[in-house]
Amino acid sequence: MADLEALAKAFTGLGIDEKSLIENLGKSHPEHRALFRKRTPHFFIEDERSFERWNDHCVRLLKHEFVRFKNALVLWAMHPWERDARLVKEALKKGPQSYGVIVEIACTRSSEELLGARKAYHSLFDQSIEEDVATHIHGSERKLLVALVSAYRYEGPKVKEDAAKSEAKILSNSIKNGHKKNPIEDEEVIRILSTRSRAHLKLVYKHYKEVSGNIIHEDLDDSDLIMKETVECLCSPHAYFSKVLDEAMGSDSHKNTKKGLTRVIVTRADVDMKEIKEEYMNLFGVSLSKKIEEKANGNYRDFLVTLITRDN
């Protein structure tokens, strides 16, 4: 019974417990595997002829789990510019549900890192990120996303207090009038979010609360997801990354959401993983390492834990 439970667990979660499969499935006898099929109806189904076969949906899901470790290794070995370029290309192919990845890359990378990704995109795909975003995206978010991937922000400490107060009012008015015009189609909103430095935007964020009485996230609803993600990536990236990681480890998360676990850890391990781990603990009351050990399996789990516990 214990080995059957171990075998079922090896197939459950993020990644596959390869060692357990070898020890339990590899050494099993036909009657043992028959019992395993009987005891795991979510993996196997029985047709009207009493024939036991894999659930096709389950097989498709398992294929994703078997390649998680491979995908993590491949992404980790890539030059960061190539990695970001390929992540943007994949997001464009998958469509609106993945446009948040484009926001993430455009808004959490330094100006030089984003420029590097744009150069890599040229080499890999013989076109620019900007033209690909403009060509493939047809919704209200197109102008904002094109502006974000085109940005080259000032990264120094100097900010303009008066301008920040004025722009906080612009954002507040645009969001309040969102029923008339979507804020992400407002040229002034696009200008502020795509050209201002992160230091300046954090000051705008502060003044917004003084003007509106709420933090900007509270004034944005679910239909403003792209703008929410843009503001969070620019003003509180460690909180944003922590939430992406936690959502990726949710039991019922969509397969695209689950990819966030690999993406965030691989892209941030050399950058700000210490701060992300601290923020994750603050937000969810458990260490990121412990959560990964609970939710992931096998080589995939071990690799991710290695990345987040290594000395940068």
C-alpha cells in the first residue's frame, strides 16, 4: 500500500519524482501495476469493455510535468537576453492570457537588460519586439505594451516632486473616468508608465494615495489587469514576483500559471532572489524553499531549491 501511495505521489504536483518512479514502478510486477491502475482512477479510466487505459487528459498533463526539469535547465543555461526574447515570443504566441509575461520583462528589467533582449530578438527572429507586439496584439493593451517594450528609462535617483504630484492626479482622474475611456488607452497614462524612472513612479504611487485615498491597486478592477501588473512590476516587483510564485504552486492553477515558478526563479536567481524570498515570507508566512519542497517533485524540485539557496 505504501509503495502504491508513493507511486501516485510521484505523478502528483509540479515535476515528477523520478527516483520514486524508478524504485516503485521500475521494480513492479504486472499484478502490482494492475492494482495501481485500479487505485488511481484519476490517472486511468475503464471503458464499457472493462479495459483499463490512461486518461488522455492526464497523459497530456504528465508530459508537461516530465519536461519541467528540462525546460528549467535549458532556460538557466541561456544568456539572459536570449531567455527574455524567447519568453516574449512565447507569450505572443499564447495570446492575451500570457501578456503579463511581456509586462513582467519590460517593467522589471534594467534599461540595458531590456535593450539586450530587444537585440537578441532581432538575432533570433529577424524582427523587433516592438513590431511583433504591435502586429500580434490587437486589443486595448497594444499601445501600452508597445511603449513598455520600447522603453529605455532613466535609472538614477533624481525625481521631480511637482511632476510626481501632477502625474498622480492624471492617473487618478483617468482611472475614475475608466467607464468613459480605458486608462491603458490614455496617452498620458501610457507616457507616465512607459517613460518615467522607477524612482519617480514610486513617488507617483505615494502621491496617488494622497490624491485618491486608496492605493492604485484598489482603484483598478479585474478588467484593468495589464495596468495592475504594470504598476506592480514597476513599483513593487518583489511583491509581484512573490504572488506569481505562489499562484504557480496552487493546486488548481492553469498550466500557463504554473510556468511562472520556473520563469521567476530562473530569471531572478542571479538578481534579487534574496529580496523575493523575504517578501514571500512576509506575504505568505512560509519560506519559499519549504513551499517548493511541498509542491514540487524530483529533480525539478531539487534544481529550483538549489537556485534559490545558492550564494549569488
